[in-house]
Amino acid sequence: MNSRIIVFLTATTGLIVAIFLGQAVGQGQKMHIAFVFGFMVGAPLLLSLGKNYWYLIPGSILCGLPAIPLGGRNIDLAELCIILCFSIFLARLAFKLDKVVIWRATHIPIILFIGWVCFIFCIYPVGLGMFGSSLMGGRFYFQLLLTFIAFIVISSREITEKDCKWIILFIVIGSIISAIYGITSFFLFDQEMEMANDGSGSDGFYTWHQSLAGPALAIVFLLFSWKQPQDILGFRNIPLLILYISAIFLTLFSGKRTALAALFLAPIISSIVFKQYRYIFVGLVGFFVFSFVVIFGHGNAFHFPLQIQRTLSWLPAEWDTEFRYIEGGADPFRESLRRFAMENIKRDPIIGRGFSIQYSEIMAQISASKYSGGPDSLAAPAAIGRSWHNTWLGYAADFGIPLAIIQALIYLTALIVSFKTARAYSFASFQSIISIYILIYTVRDILVSHAVGHTAVDAWHRWWMYAVLFSLYAIASKSKSNITIKNK
């Protein structure tokens, strides 16, 4: 009887979906078509995941897939996944299938961060047209709220070895999917915009190439989290050494200067974790040899393409005229952003103005646009979009100096906890690999914090990692306490 009911319900649902889809196709309703296909793919996926429904959060954030049309408005796929996972989380809480963990000592900086943001929002509220834009205003508050929800959902889980294995898989596959989407979207959509702006099109040296850095960083960070430096730099495993060198070449073509520096940072952090300090010296020697070859080889023995020149432009070599404005580490674009940020900080040093947009900022953008091609004309729109390219000045400019201090506490907590967690689990275990991976990323974030930073986007890409880390740390601490009690 039950099987007949299931067959009947399945057939009826299939018929309704078929009619609905056919009607939507006939009327050209893209939103309805997207929902039908989303339901057809999402429902079986959720059923197959079961209690591991939260996998959708890191998986969707890492892959960076495009937004889904929603009534003429846009909402990111990852945002939809977080809303869905939170709904399931609440339902499972009601049936006591899950538990919620909000208060841990490691959570204090995160709670302070979101609490301070909510406080500033109450003082300077903005319109919550969260689905109507991809940038600015209420959308950033909405994104931070979802980020905190994702943090609570994941940190409430007891992360297992199997979970970490899947997360590692998501990191690798997600970085590759994100890179493919970034490259294809440029040639399909962004190329016309680039050509309209400056005529560069696909020949631009800092366009689709940026996407190449993502997979390289993911692979190298995981590589040095999994294997000891002597296995890679000590020529004990030649294929892994070739993989590392290949990632360096891939990053060279990305035009990302900080990404290249991070690839040299990974073996140094790994050497400290695995207590193979001599490989810090080996890494530094390799870095100086690499720099020497670049400085004296470029223009004499060989000539780098423009993409590689941009990546290496911080070195004192004879670069092409396109890079004279940034050679030697100069950065007029970021200097303009710092000046705009300092103006906001001087105006409101303690509480900032949140993500609300001020009339004076719009006027500053209009004034800057008069100097077409200058650094101010490029920096003003980025400042209004809160892409400050500086963690400390940017956070202080948006929410006051206290938030910059809170962010420092988040970094410090992640740094200490990731180091302790990496030591708490067996090396080469999936828990240890994830912990070292987060440690490397945290050190990287701190070292490049003067050049990158966005008050909402930083949390979006990192807090799910911290949730995994804090859960692993709590489990390791609990296990250690149990062992101590048994020994007594």
C-alpha cells in the first residue's frame, strides 16, 4: 500500500512539474525554469546528504557560482544554500536531531563582531533592498547576517575525519569551478565591457588571468598541510615538487602579487608546524635565487609577458612602461583608497557610519571622475563599494576603530587555535590538514591585510573556516580532558 502511495505521489508530482516547466518554457519565464531545475536537482541532493546537509554551505561558497534570478532580482547561490541549511537546522533542532552551540570562548570575537555591526546598523539603518543589488547598503548587512548563521550552523556540528575529507574535496573542486567560471564569464560577458572601457578585451594583462591564482593557492596550501617540507623541497617526492613549481608558474600568469608571495609563505609555515626549521632557510634561499634570476634575467636573457611582469612588479627590474606607476611597490590606487578611508575615520573614528552611503561620498566620486584615468577615479567607486583593499583602515572607516580591534582578535584567535588544533591531531589526518590549511590562510591574511580587505566579504569567505576550526578544537580539547580524567 505504502509503495503504491509513493508511486502515485511521485507520478503526480512529476506531471505537475512537467506541466509547470512546459508552460514556463512556452512563456519564456526564466525565473520559473530556474526554480524547477533547482528543485529537481536540489531535492534529491538534500535527501542524499541527510544530516550532512551543511556541506552545501562550504561547497556553494567555494565554487562561487553565479546568482540565480529571483523575480527580476538576484540572490547568490551560496546565500540560498545558507537559508535552506538554516531552515533544516531549525527543523532538526525542533526534533532534537541537532544541537546549537553559540557560546564558546573561541566564539567571543565573532560574537563581538556581529554584535558591533548590529549596533551600528541600529544607529545608521539603511534600506534592506537585499535582493535588488549585488553591492552596497543593506545587501552587505544581509550577507554578514547569513555569514554568522552559517558560522553557527557549522560550529554546532561535531566535525569528523570524514567531514574534513569532504571539505578538502570542496576546496579543490570549488577553486577549479570558480576559476573556470571566472574565465568563461569574462569571455562571454565581461570582454565587451572591457573593450568598451579601454579597448583591452581579451588581450588585457589583468583580466581573466586573475582567476588562475585560486586553484594554485588551494593546491599549494593543502599540499604543505598534508606533506612535510622535506617530502617536497627535499626531493623525496618529485611529482609533488613538480606540482608546487607548476602552481608557481600558474600564479605568475595570474597577475596577483600577493598570491605569489603566499605560495612562498606556505612552506615556511609548514616548516614551523612540522618542526623542520632548516627548510625555512631552504625556502628563503629559493626565494632569493628566484628574485635574482628575475631581476637580472628579465630584459637580458628573456622578456616576461605583461601578466608575469605585473605579478613581479614589486621587484626592482626593468619593467615595461605599463608598470612604471607601480614599480618598486608603489600603488597609487591603494594610496587613494587609504586617503578616502582616513577621511571617513577622522569624521567618525569610533562608530563609523556602517554601510550607509553618504552624500559627500557620492560627490567625492563625481569629483574624482573628472580626472579620468587617474587613481582617484578608480579608487572612489571602490571606496563607495567598501572594497577598501586594507583591512584595518577599511574596517575602521566603515564601523570605527573598535571593529578593527575586534578583527585583530579574530585573527589572533584563529592563529592560536589553528596551531594548537594542528598539533592535537595526527599529522596527515584530514583534521590536521584542514587545521594547518586554515593556519596558513590566517597568516597569509594577516601579512597581506595592508593590501586587501572588505568588511563583509572577508567574513563571508573565512567564517565558515573558523567554524570548522573551532569545532575541531572543541572536540580535541574534550578528548584531552577525558583522557586526563581517566588517567587520574
